[in-house]
Amino acid sequence: MCGIIGYIGKKDIAPILFQGLKRLEYRGYDSAGIATLASGFHIKKDVGKVDEIHQRLNFLDAPGTLGIAHTRWATHGGVTKENAHPHVDCEENIAVVHNGIIENYQELKRNLISLGHKFKSQTDTEVIPHLIEEMMKKGKNFTDATASALKSLEGSYAVLILNKNERKLFAARKGSPLVLGISDSGYFAASDIPAFLEYTKNVVYLHDYDLAVLTDNGIKVFNLMENREVERKVDTVNWDIRQAEKGEFDHFMLKEISEQVDTIQRASQQNKELINHVVEEMKNAHGIFLVGAGSSYHACVAASYIMSKVSKLHVNVVLASEFPYYEHYLTDKTLVIAVSQSGETADVLEAVKSAKAKKSKVISLVNVVGSSLTRTSDVFLNINAGPEICVLSTKTYTSQLALFILLSYALVNKYEEGKKKLTRLWNEIYHLTSATTRTKIKELAEKLRDKEHIFLIGRGLQYATAMEAALKIKEVSYIHAEAFAGGELKHGTIALIEDGTPCIVFVSEENEKEILSNAIEIKSRGGYIIGVSPKNNEIFDFWIKVPESNNENPIVQIIPIQILAYQLAVLRGLDPDHPRNLAKSVTVK
Ligand code: F6R
């Protein structure tokens, strides 16, 4: 949704906030703003990307060593300068940046207006500084006023709050991510770790209802539900700042696609005991649901085919947003496996909540340790792909697949065999992400760049790949792409095929004959056939060679299409890292 960062310490605030904003831009990029404190507030905010706003307002000349910043993905109120954060109270004593949604803001706003407060924006956020102002007017000190204001909010928030008259930074969360960073030269609070990773790897994950007070001398955390000071442990992350930088790549998307050569290996290095524990839970469960959204859902679809084949295990795959409608099936013997890169997707967290309400067990597959999902699950497995900055899931999708493959083999006591299969993919992925493959795929992108529609077909595991491939193409190139199970075409969709309609066909040894016969049906109606296949075939107008990898096909077959989606975006003059209307973690329902 949005990204927030704040700092208090010895260092100049301006470069910390400016860099932080750039690193958080993947979370929201329609407007941005900062507030620093040095003999009063210095506020700069506007619409546009961080660099564009910086050109106009120069974030780097903001004074002081204490401040907060925000990148916005608009929910309440249009994309305007007034709606950009930070927001302030009437007297401009309190400045707030916020990620999340205040569900009762209309009621709170009406009440504050009746008390004489003047609002400048259409946002839900603006009620927060006014609420604090109101409480302080009634005699509360800044801390108590903030605590009372936060207690009156319904919905979700991660907020950073400054008071013009006190050298303190408040950081509080409920339902939206917020992590603290501890360094020798100061303290950070941000939506995620890459925002301050160049300064420290020591982090504190805040819990819901935590209110942290950051001063020059340290951090104190209070829990608003427990009404007392609480201890939160300091963790050290193994992420490297280079993982959060583009390096020699033009875009994070291409960098992250290329990283898959390593991330698949990392995903397969799991704690065997933990895997065995998860396997036991799966074997003992009466009913298993795999739940996710977007690409994570597609990983679940692929997993259901692999588990059917390798482990002979029945699993139900459900979109996270649809999961509440299945709650009638849930019992204390049900196992829900929730899959989420960010661990913050609201639909997934909601699904977990309904599972927990029925006392079902929850195991999650996540990339962000310390996220809400890791904390609400009974057990979590870390896919360990490192920070994914591009809005699109690429390396995290294949790491989710790798973990599912490992689990499928472990279920039939073949953990080592599963691991070996993944290890062997190194060479294949190295080739698939090489400059040679990229050049070849660019040729195809040139042919497809002006098309309005692309269809994709596959059967079995390849159908899951077709779904994920269609999502990649449409979300980054804005070309309409749609996936079908090969056998479904003749039940209606084939009517859409015209002369030159591109169709990507995912072929595996297992169902080569059937899928090629579907491809012929398309070809004979004028379709342009792109084969993603181990072998060339006369019906292909364009051939993308991929190795036959059986159950690992979903990993190797998606990579060329991730590259195709990237090339299409670049050729169409689009920014692959920041597709329009999308946000990296979707923390609203
Ligand atoms: C697609 C994409 C989204 C996410 C979805 C779930 O490229 O990134 O479809 O997969 O929003 O996100 P997570 O996995 O964080 O729950």
C-alpha cells in the first residue's frame, strides 16, 4: 500500500529519508512527502514519483536529525498534493504519516469538525493528528494523547508521529507492517527492512497495538491492549543491502528474474526437522487448504498438481479472498497452508483469522520473516528469496514453488531426492536467465509489442504456469492476456481466435500430444503459436526452448515468460518496477 520511514539520531535526516523513500517507492508511488524537525517542522510533499518531486522540491536540503517520510498509494482521496502525507493538525504541532485504512474515519472526522477542527485533505489519515491535538487540548500529554487517539481508531495502521515541541518519534502499528532498526548512530522505523538496511541489520518487529517511543537514548515499547511496557526482542536479518539495490540492472524486475539461479537453491536449503514437522501436520490433517492471492495463489494451484502426482495427497486450493466462504468446512483438524511473499496481504490474513476462529492449524510460506503472517501462523517456512523490490512477484513465486516441491517429496520420504532435483536446476536457470535467452525473447517481444490480446494454454502443471504467465504479461505490459486449460478452449474461447492472435503453448512430455492438438486447433484458425517446449515442432511459429523438468517444469517454464513480460513493458515505454494501479503488498481487503 504505502511506505513509511522515520529516524531519530545523530545523522542528517535528509539523505536517510530520501534514500528510504526511494527504497519504499515500490509500495506506493503516486505521491510522497517528508517532515523533518529542526526549530519547527519542515514539510515537503507533492504528487509524482520520488525523483520527480525531489527535482521540484529538493528533499535533500531538509534540515535536522529527526523526521518522517511517506510514499503513497492512494486509497482515500485522489492523488493530490493536499492528500499526500505527512498530515498535520490545525496548529501544525503534530505531523503524521500512515499506512493502512482507518475504517471509522468519517465518524471521527464529523466529530472533530463539530469541535472546530479544520481539515485540509480527503484522507482518512488526517483524523490522527487532529485527534491527538484534541486530546492534548483536554490536558493529556503527547504520549497519553497519542495512546488515546490510537485506541479510538478502527481498521489498520502503521503510523509515525512527530510533535513539534518534543524530540521524540512515535511508531505504532495495528494490522499494517512496521519494523524498527537499531544502529549505533540512531533509531529507525519503517514499513520494511530495505528502507534502512544500509545502516543496520538489527531489527525489532513490532506487534499489533505496540506503540514505540524512539528517542536519542533508545526505544521503549508499550502495548496499548496490555496497557504496559513490553519487551520486544532484537533480531538480526541476513539480508544484504546489495539485494535491495539495482546494481548493473536497469530495473529490479530483471535483477530479480536473474537472481532465481540462486534463490531456488536458497529456498531448497530448509531445516529438515521443520519440514518433517510440517509433513506430519499435513499427514495428520483432516482436510488441507492451500490459500493465497495473485501469484502466491498460482503457486498453490501448481502445488496441488505436484502433490496429487508425487504425494497422492488431496489439497483444496482457494483464493484468499474467497476463503471465508469455505469456513463451514473448517474444524480443529483442518490444516490451512497460507502462502504470501509479503506476509501482509489483507485477504490472506483474513483467511488465517477465520481458520484460527475455528481452531484450525495454520502453516505459512513467507518471504518476510517478522511479517503479520509469520506471527499469526502456528509454524512458518521461510522461502528465503531476499527482498523483492519490483512490484511483480518473480523470484518469490519460483521459491514458493521450490518449497512446495520439497514438501511434496518429503511427504513420501523422498526429501533428499526433492532437494537434488532442485539443486540440478542451477544450470538450466543459469541458461534461461542468460543474455542469450534474453536476446531471443526480445525478438519475440518485438513481434508482440502491439498486440491487444495474448492467449496462453497448458494442461496440468502447465495450466498453472499459463495462469501465472498471463498475470505477468498483463500486469506489467497492460496487454490483455488470458490463460486456459488446453481442453477448455473448444468449450467457447476458441471463438476469440483470429488471424495472427498470439497463443503461448506450454508443453511437457506428459501431455505433449494433447496440448499440441489444442495448439493445432488454434493454428488452423489463424493463431500465431509460440511454443514453450523442450522440443521444436512444425506448428510453432516461434519456439522458446526449455528443458523437460517434469515436476519442476513450473519453475523453468515461467522464467522465459517473466523475461517476455519485462521486455514487453520496456518496449512499450512502461516502468516494469512500478506498474500502474498496483502496490507491492495489498494490505486492504
Ligand atoms: C503478481 C503479484 C501479486 C501478488 C499478490 C499476493 O506479480 O505480485 O499478484 O502475488 O498480491 O501477494 P503476497 O504474496 O505478498 O501475499
